[in-house]
Amino acid sequence: MPSFFQLFPEQASTISKDVDALFWFITSVSAFFSVLIALLVIYFAVKYRRRSDGDRPRTVEGSLGLELTWTIIPLGIAMMIFAWSAAIYVRIYRVPDDAMQVFVVGKQWMWKMQHMEGQREINELHVPVGRAVKLTMTSEDVIHSFFVPAFRIKQDVLPNRYTTVWFQATKVGVYHLFCAEYCGTQHAGMIGSIIVMEPSEYAAWLSGGAGKSLASSGEVLFQELGCVSCHRSDSGGRGPALTGVFGSTVKLQGGTTVTADEGYLRESILTPQAKIVSGYQPIMPTFKGLVSEEQLLQLIAYIKEQKSSGEDPNHGSR
Amino acid sequence: MEAVEPRTNYLNADYGIKSWLLTKDHKRIAVLYLVSITVMFILGGVFALLVRLELLTPGPDLMSSDTYNKVFTMHGIIMVFFFLIPSIPAVLGNFLIPLMIGARDLAFPRINLLSWYIYMVGGIITLVAMVAGGVDTGWTFYTPYSTAVSNTNVIPTAVGIFISGFSSILTGLNFIVTIHRMRAPGLTWFRLPLFVWAHYATSLIMILGTPVVAVTILLVAMERVFNLAIFDPTRGGDPLLFQHLFWFYSHPAVYIMILPPMGVMSELVTCFSRKRVFGYNFIAVSSLAIALLGFLVWAHHMFVTGMSIYAALIFSFLSFAVAIPSAVKVFNWTATLYKGSISYDAPMLYAFGFIGLFTIGGLTGLFLASLGTDVHLTDTYFVVAHFHYIMVGGAIMGYLGGIHFWWPKISGRMYPEAPARVAAVIVFIGFNLTFFPQFILGYLGMPRRYHYYPDEFQVLNVMSTAGATILGLGYLLPLTYLIWSLRYGAHASANPWNATGLEWTTPSPPPTENFHETPIVTHDAYDYEDFDFETVPLQEVKVG
Amino acid sequence: MEAYSDQRERALETTPAAGPHHADHQHQFDSAAQQYDASTLGMWVFLVTEIMFFGGVFTMYVAYRAAYPGAFGHASNHLNLTLGAINTAVLIASSLTMALAVHSSQMGKRSALVTYLLLTMLLGSVFLGIKGVEYAHKFEEGLVPGPGFTYSGPDANQAQLFFSLYFAMTGLHALHMVIGLVLMAVLVLQARKGRYTKLYHTPIEISGLYWHFVDIVWIFLFPLLYLIARHE
């Protein structure tokens, strides 16, 4: 990271160049109109300055043609910027299917990252260059915001729900991570680094860390908390079987359906009465206060691993 | 100079504190507001200087983080709710609207006085909350930090803001009824000065938007007092619901802040070019368009909260649309200068400054309406620079231009022209040095509301603080010479600027009743080509 | 139309401090009719601001009910439908008496006016009394949000949200009713002094508008809070 004065941030992700191109376009348009207005005002102010107290200018009341011109042309330029910009926005928020997953928990005043393989980091995130990374994030307390200027991405992090953003780093290096939503006393201190490494170095860093994958930790919790007693792998349990549930469409009591994403799984553990699966009784107890946000992520990682039969549920991390 | 005969006007019609505190005269109420908001502006400005001083160095040198967070919060609250929102409407609007439409007062003079008292009560409660410990939520009060986490004086501050909102609502209500029902004979809507159109549009926003933020901030206070669950995510509440309701007012609020100075612009540019305004109908309708569209864009403050992509597309589109009527106005004012007879009096210098700085500020809004760039720029110093360009470079310059222009009418004295022009230039320079570097800081990635920052941001911060010092000194000048002029300024004639407009047909200062007889209007606004110019000396013409 | 210079000259003459005193309208207006028009428009504009004010809480209600329909239905069943229905009838009756008061003032009937105002106040007070009883019940049942909240159903958190909105919405409504009662007390005192005649009774009319508005807010509140999921 630079510690000397700079005027423009580094471009370190696949989207940075596109955002910058759009930025320069809007800057040119803005500069053009600002300079145009400034020059016109100065020119008119000088050319038509009052020469004597007897000056009596003739009226120029208006011109429909001019009004239409200077309404329609700016509108057209605005629409162009809108469309170009919307395309970039969609790319920032549509996560590619092959993205590798990292979980982020923000709390006053630190960032806690969890890799699927079990690596935990505080205020630092190691990622391989050239690989799409999807961040699934939540907050333990107030609203924070995950901001990496070099990647041109930002996503608010909210309590009691998951938000996601993705990026693909293009340059090895170390980049600022800032919290961008005011969150109290040490808001300015809630900063860190994204450390982008060559894939081989990243693999080495991963294996150097402490052992248990997220899903294995989740499996342990699944036993310890007693989930396994109702959520058996056959269909005879008091609760629905969880093999293959992640990403599937679940039928709820009352006829509605819901897609079983991370948020659904989290809600089912914390407020099980909110959505009852069709055909089952509302008897699941709540685990609110009994599991931390990290433990929730471990359980979710484990459940995600429960693929339908034919696949090895103990296969290592993606 | 000949001795001036004493004449009864609204300032000397009655003496004593009671005659001011119980007045029903819209002109006296305007002066009461002028004093109050000047005090608030100085307070808010002091907080701003403290922020800029701390940001001279990357580290946390001058104060603790908690104190810094309180200082920027209080700067925002005072400037938004207690300075910018009332400023032009409560001072110039109150003073001028009855005069401009040929009326003796507003429709509801006692409600007008009540609105000032409400403003004072709200202001005092908020200031007491600040002195007794402060509040650190940011002027935006985002939940759940404000409802469940912050341990500062949120409740009294929220109550103070809630109360002062009614001041705004009553002012807007008064203006709407007055403009609808009390125009002089012959004064049709499309003969109104554009200052009046601007205040009409502003009043629509005031009455429709303020109640929403009022009930929202009330519920924040109630949640803290009664432990309600409305914004508490641990009990099923949605913190984003607060943001939607908050911004539903607070975005239109920025149009409350910019429409009145735009109204001032139309008066200044025409008077100091001695020409009709170019495109009167378009400027009038643009004011209404801004008011309407302004209510449809609030979620552009929330593009990175995780909202649906479709909603984001709609709000982005509309945010571009709302820029167009403002652009139309700027083009029309510029065209008004064409083939005019332009003088460089201080009000006109402020007008030039406004046009330039508002243009830049408005254009930088495009970066934020644009989704792709907003992701990078939201919550950074780019946004801070953008809104200060509009609110300080735009609104405050419009306010100062208006104060100077109508100073002779309000006080009966001329301000000294030379220091005024110097001040306008100093303010312009200081302003740009303060806020232009912040655009660059924002794109670099410096987030808002940071007490301390990485070293590489320091040079730009130092430039910004240097500018703030110059800007502060610039503001001290009008404060000084305007007060000086009350005693030593030349006595003003009824129409020292040779301007059209009914307010200039009354003496300076006007009598309490404004008009001896209700005027009958047969001309359009700004009819300079038919205007009977007199070379009127600045000093008052001796009567009789 | 006289020339500007003549206008200016006239304006520069010494003007008296105030025009002639008018018995039937305030000095800023040109006629009693203009004053009446302005007052009525003013009250309507004020009611628009009230719509936006209540609109804020109604929006919150809509958002949360859409998110938690089941929980809101269960929680609503804890409200006392009988008392709510009685209150609705009481309030509608009070709007009738208020309308009759307005009519009396238009007819110039002073004693009828005072009677109907007092009746409206009585009915309004009955409403507030019943509301107080309901609030007391909720307190005993542990349904007031906060640390003392006890709820037997499975979705206690969402129910707490419902009751937060219940107290906020009915509380704000009750506050508006209290203001209305104070307003009417003032009107009664003025009416007894003979202030209102066939020719001048604007305060009665615009207070009537305000009271009807407060009634209409309740007409929305009642079904939204009391009548959801009642078919079970």
C-alpha cells in the first residue's frame, strides 16, 4: 500500500477499469458543461458590462427551440450514462457461479473473515489473484460497510441478515479495506487489508493454517447441539432431512415456497417458527443466544455440503 | 447629506422587547429568524472548523474519537435542520413574499410567530442536548446504532429536531395559503416573481416531506424510551426501514435547501442585467418539477444496502431525471445575461459564484446517480464534496446574495460595496480550496466520518483545512460590515438597485402595513424594458 | 395603472401604522370572504401534513405486516375486539355530534352549538377512557413491548413488533384526540360568550374538519389492528 501522496487509486480488480472508464466519461461531460457555463458567464459579464447608467437592453424573452435543445441533449447524455452505469452495477452484484466462498462478520470495530477451509483472519483477507471471490457477510451489531477502493466495490453489512458481494483481483498486492458506514467510536479504526497472492502462494498460506474446515466444524456442532436427533438423513425424523436442501425450493405451510439460501438456513436456526416446512410440526426450538455468528456460518457450511446421495458429504472444501 | 426626516417604518413603529417578541409583523419575524439562524450558523461553523482542524493530521491528535464523532454529528444537525432548511424561507421568504405579492402580511401572522417560537424551542432543546454531552449518531441517525447502541443524548436531540420540524411545516403552510389567496389584483400566477414560485414549490416539499421525518425521528426517540422493537433487528425489526423513511424526507429536504436560492438567482440575474429573465415559464415549471421528482429518488442514498437491482435501476433513472430541470434553470440564467447590461455589485458576484459552483455540484451528482460509480463513491468524501458544493457553494452563496440585495429594504441602510465584493471573492476562493480536494479524496477511497486516516490522504486534507480557514474568514466579513452598516451605512432609498418588483415600490424600510393602498398589477415580472429607471442616489430622497 | 414613479411617490408619504380596524376580518385580509377562504385552505393543507405524518407509521405497519403476516394475525387476536368496536361506534357518533355542532353554528343557534360541542367532547373522552382501559389490560397481560413483554405464541419477536406499532399508532391517534378535546374546550368557552354567529363561525368549521380527520384515521387503524385474521 502506498504511503506517499497519490491522486488516483490503484486498479486491482476486473471491474476497476470499467468503473474508471465510466468515471472519466462523466468527468469529461461535467468538465465540458462546467467550463462552458463558466466561460459563457464570464464572456457575457464582460462583453455586456454596464457602460453607462443609461443602458437599456432590449428584451430577449425566450426561445422554445433553445429550451428543447438544452433539455433533450442533457437528458440524452444522462440516459447514456445511466445505461452504461447500470450494466456495471449488475456485474458488481451478480455473483459468478464458480466464485469461491468467504464469510465475513463485521462487528464493532473489526472484520472477522472465515475461509471454507477453516482459516480465520481478523482485519485481513488473503485471496488468490485471478479467482472470483464471493463474500457472504453479516454484522453482529450495527450496520457496517465493506469497502475496498482498489476493487471499486462496496457492500453494506447488516445485522440479522446476509449480504453478498464479489470481486476478482487482477494484481498481486496489498489493498486497503475500510468500513464505510459510520458505526460508532472506532469507525475510523475498522480498517484492514486485502492481501492478494499468486495462487501457489495462496495455497501455501492456506495449508499453513490451523486444520479444521468450516464444514467439519459445522458437523461437530450439528452433533453437539442435537440437530442430528430430528434432522436425520432419512425421511423419518421429526424435522426435514437436510441432504440437498441448500439451493432447493422448499414448500412451506400455507402453500408458499422459498429458496433455501444462507439467509433461510440462518433464519431457520434462530427463528424456526418464521417458516414451517409443509408437513412438519412447529416444534423446533430456537438456538438464538446459543450459537454465535461464526458458528452459524459453520453449520451453514456443513449443511451446504450435504449433497444428495452419490456424492461424498465429507469431500473437502470447494 | 441633508438630514433625513424621521419616518415611521416597521423597525421604529414600536419599541421594546415585547413589541418584538409578540409581533405579528412578518418583517419583524423575519428579523427574529435572521438573528437566530445567524447564531446557529456560527455554531455550526465552529464545529466545522474543529473537524477540519482535527483532520489536518492523519492521527487522532486534538480530541478523542467519541468527541470527534459528536462534533461532526452536531455540525450536520445544526447546519441542516437549524440553518439551511429555515434560512432563505424564514428570513427572506417571510420578509418578501407579502411585499412581492402586494399583501399587508402573510395569511396567518400569529402562526408565523408561533413557527419562530417552535424553532427556538426545538433549537434550544437540541443545543442543551449538545452541551450536556452531545450526540454521536451522525445527522442521519441510522438504526440500530441510534436506537440500541449509542449511549449519547439521542432522545433530546431527536425531540428537538422533531419540534423544529413543525416550524418548517407551519412556514410552508402559511406560504401556500398566502400565495394562493392573497395576491394583489392583476397578479396572476405567471406574473409572479420567480422568487415566489420557488418558495411555493419549496413549501409543497415542506408540508409533504417534513411530517414523515418527524414521525420517524419520534419513533427513534420512542424506541429508546419505551424499548420498542420497530428498528431492532434482534426482534424482527428492519434497520433499512428507518433509512427509507428518513431519506423519503431528507432527499426532498435538499430541494428545500436549493429551490429558495434558485429563486433568489432569478431576482439577482434579472436586476443586475436589467433584463427580463430568459424562459420564465420554463423556470417556473422547473421548480415544480424539481419538487415532484425530488420525492421519487430517495433510495439513491441506499444503493449499496443490498436493495433489489430493479429498484436500484428505477431510482437511478429518476435521479438522472431530477437533474434536468436544474440544468434548464442554469441555462436560462446564463441566457438572461446575453445582451444585458451587467453590473458587478456584490449580490451579482454572489450570483455568478452560485451559477458556477451549483453547476459543478449538480454535475457531481451525476457520479452518484450513476450506479456503477456510486458503489465506489458512496459514503466517501466525494459525497461530502458534492453536497457541500450545492449547500455551501450554492445555497449559502444564494443566501448571502439575497441578504445583500435586500439589505437596504430590510434595514434601511446600504452595506459598504467594496468590502462586500472583496468578501464575495474570498468566500469563492476559500470555498473551492476547501471542497475541491475532497472530490479527489473521495475517489481515492477516504470514507466519511473518519476521525483518523491513512497517511497518503494527508496532503489533500491539509489543502482542505487551509481553504476552510480562508472560507471562515470570508464569512466573518459580511457579519462585520452588515452589523456596521446598521449604524454607519448610508440611508437607502426605496429602490437603490432600480429593480422591478413590488417590494421596491415601498420605502426602505417599509411601513408595518407594507402598502398604503393595495397595488394593482398590470405588468409581467422583470419588465425592465418598460421600467421607469430613475437615477436614484443611494441616499434617501428628502421628502416634502 | 399608475406609473411606477407615482406609486413610489405615494409610498414615500408618511403612512399610518395600521389601516382602519375591521370588525369582521383581520387586517391582513381584504374581506371576510377572503379570510374564510384562507382559513379553510389552511386547515386542508394542515390535514395533508397529518396524512403524511400518520402515513409514516402506516408505511411501517404495511412493511412489517407484509413480512410477518402470520405473527401479526396471531398478535392481533390478543386485542379486545369488543372494546375496539365500541370505540369505533363512539367515535363515529362523535363525528355526528360534531357535524351537528357545525350545522348549529351555521344556523346561528348558540345553545345547540354548545350542547353538541360538549357531547362531542363527552364521546371523545369516552373513547379515551376505553383506550385507557385497553392499555391497562395490555399492561397486565404483559403485552407492552420491552423487557416485561410476555407472549405465549411461537413468534414472540414479531408479536412485539406488532405491539410496538399498536402502541405507537393508537398513542399518536390518542394524542391527536386530546388536542381535539382541548380545541373544543376553547370553542365551547368562546361559543358561550357569543363569539360565533351565522356570519362568522369559521373556527367551528375548521375544527370540525380536524375532528373528522382524526375519526378517519381511526377508521383505518381499527381494521388494520383489530380485524386481521379474525376468521379463525
